[in-house]
Amino acid sequence: MTETNPSLEIPNIHNPLETEPVSKLLKQFAIPSIIANLANSLYNIVDQIFIGQGVGYLGNAATNIAFPITTVCLAIGLLTGIGAAANFNLTIGRKDFTTARNTLATSFGFLLLSGILLALVVFWQAGPLMKFFGATEKVYPLSVQYVQIIAIGIPFFMLNIGGANLVRADGSAKYSMISVLVGAAINTALNPLFIFGFNWGMRGAALATIIGQIVSGLFILAYIPKFKLVSIHFREITIQLNELWQIFKLGINSFVFQLSNTVVQIVLNNTLKFAGANSIYGADIPIAAAGITIKINTLFIGVVIGIVQGAQPILGVNYGARNYQRVRDTFKLEMKVLAAFSLIMFVIFQTLTRPLIRIFGNGEELYFTYAMHYLRSFLFMTVIIGMHIGMANLLSAIGYGFKSALLALSKQIFFLLPLILFFGHQFGVEQVPLAAPIADVMAFILASYVIYHQFQSMPKKDLGTLPPL
């Protein structure tokens, strides 16, 4: 550990996460997180809507092909942000403020460095990447055009993704929300102007997105000297390998989940391209339908992650302080909220399918037929998806990052990926979306088993605050 100024320590800080009613805290932290995540989701959804109206379903297919770039950014940003936030809350619970400060410094340093490196790779290798992601001949030029501009905003996008979790962990959930809302509002306002007003098409959508991301990233940077639980300055931002390793251990679940999403999407796009070419739909319609389903699903996942992020600091601080009953109470309440919301979204997905798809533009009837079938089938097990994410988050929040990563990896790689290949090559393009609900059920059963044994091993009584490490 690096030497720190003792005057900056806060030895007797009162933390409401250890005393306030759990229901009040969950509402206080979850609502801003939900709003922020929905706003973050709008970056891609707004692009998809305006591109669908201004360019057509080939434009939607292009953004779907480009979407793995976003998931890679999310993987690294959440690996750093959620891992650092979890470690920050655990160390604050243990009153270890030196480690908490080092965690902040390292996380911001890594977000900036990795964002710049990734931006350079994406810009210079846009063409080969789009081919690898499954672009068809018609979609390829649109996707390359879009991605080369999107690359410019990657460092700010990752700073916002990761930094927003740290701002929230510091107790400033509203500031975290505002930083995302400002960028999303700018993106939403500029999209129609650039696409329709200036007739810039895909370029306009990409430019609107990166301008919003830059503003959001600057908001996060402006918060660094304002942290409340510990003091940190820009000159302290660095990368300490021991702290980075601890961050990675706690954030590995989010990284694995997003990275495995990327792998699954690449395989899915190529499977739909292959199977679709041998069907009445062709290759482009299935890829476009999958892209729309993913974007619609991001709204659902955005709310789920918001609830989960709202619970994370409560779980982490109280587990660090060994207040185990509050951990149990928080998790039970979180599961009830997730189950209720997931049920509502299941009904919406199954009954309002066509209106949801029409938001993203028009197409021939054959396109709507497949898109409706794909959305209903792929999201059929929505009711348990939210609870599965909440279970994985519990493990991450209390310091069991690798167990959490195993749950994410099992669903995406061990269950979903083989099922996509099996259905695509054995039964055709119409059966591909059935892979998702089967994988959801298998993953939920495994997660329930792991969580049950985790609670069985947790002490029944509170033990008092641990000393600093």
C-alpha cells in the first residue's frame, strides 16, 4: 500500500447503510440507478429507432453487427466499476479507508488507459472486426461507417460505465444518475437532427452517440475531487497492481457476463446468417430481428441491473461489517422486487410484441413475422432472468467474485452457446431463439443451488465490525 496522509482518514464515520431501514435504502439507491441504466440503454436504442426510420432494417442489422463493441466496453467498464465499487464498500464497512482510496485511484487509472487502447484497436481494425462479427455484404459498409466514429467515444463511455458505479458507492446515486441522463438527453436530441435534418444517416447516429458519451464522461471526471467517504485528487490516479487484482476478483462476474455475451452474439449472428440464408427469410432479416430483441431486452436488463446496483452497496457494507441479518433481509427484498418486475415484463413482451418491433421501423410482413416469433421465444423465460442476475450479484457484492463469474459463465457459454449452435444447424433459423429460455431455466436451477449453500455457510448471528486489513 502507498503512504497516505492520516489527516485524510475518517475514523468514526457514520454510515447509514449499516443502520437505515433496508427498504428505504434500496429505494434510495435503486431508483437513481434504474433511471441511469435506462438512460444508458437509450444510447443504443435511440440510435436503433432513428436508424430504423431513416435507414431501414439494414441499418438496424448494422448496429446489431456492431453491438459486440459495446458489450466489450461494458465488460471492461463493469469489471472495473462494479469490482471497485464492491471493494470500496467492503473496505469502508471494515473502516479501511486507505485501501478504499487506493481502490478509487486504481480504478479510474485503468478505465482511462483501457478505454484509449480499445478505441485505437476498434478504429484501425473496424473492417476485419465487422466481418468477424457476421456482417453480410449489404450490412458491412454501414457497420464499418458506424463503428469508426463510435470508437472516438469509447474512453468516455467506459469512464461513465465504471465511474458511475463508484460515484453510487460513495452515496451519490443522484449525481451518478444525472451524469448518464445528461448524455442520453444530448444523444436523443441530436439523433433526429443529424439523421434527418443534416441527412447524415449512420454517421449522424454515431456522432450523436459519442457527443453524449463525452459529456457524461466529463461529469464523472468532475466528481473525482468531490468523493465524500474518502478524499482523492487527480494527481493520485494511478494503477496499483495489487489493488487492480482485488478489483478484478470482485468484478469478474460482470466481465464474464458481458464478454460471454459478446461471444454468444458473434456466434448467434453467424448462426443466423448461415441458417437464414437457407430459409425464406434470408440472412439479413434474422440478424435485424435479433438486434431489435437485444435492444428491447436492454431496457428490461437496465431496470434489473438498477435494482441489483441499488442492493450492492447495502450488501457489501453490511457483509464487511458482519451484519449478516441485514444481508439476508436485503437479498430477500431484492428477490421479491426482481420477481415482480420480471413478471410484468414477461406479459409485455408476449402481448405487445408487434408494437414494440414497429418502434424500430417498418419492413415487409415476412420481417415482422420472424421478428415477433424471435422476440417472444428468446424472452420467454423473462420471469426468472432478473432473479438469476440478482443471485450472481449477491456473490460479487460479498466478495465471492469467482463464484459469481461461474454462474454467468455457465449460462452464456456452457448452456446458451451450445444450444444456439445445435438448434441453428439441426432445426433451422426459426428454432434458434428457443435456445435462450432453455438456457435460462438451466442457469436458474444452478444459481439457486449455489445461493442456498452460500446462505447455509453464512454465520447465523452478527459478529461486529472487522478491523482494517
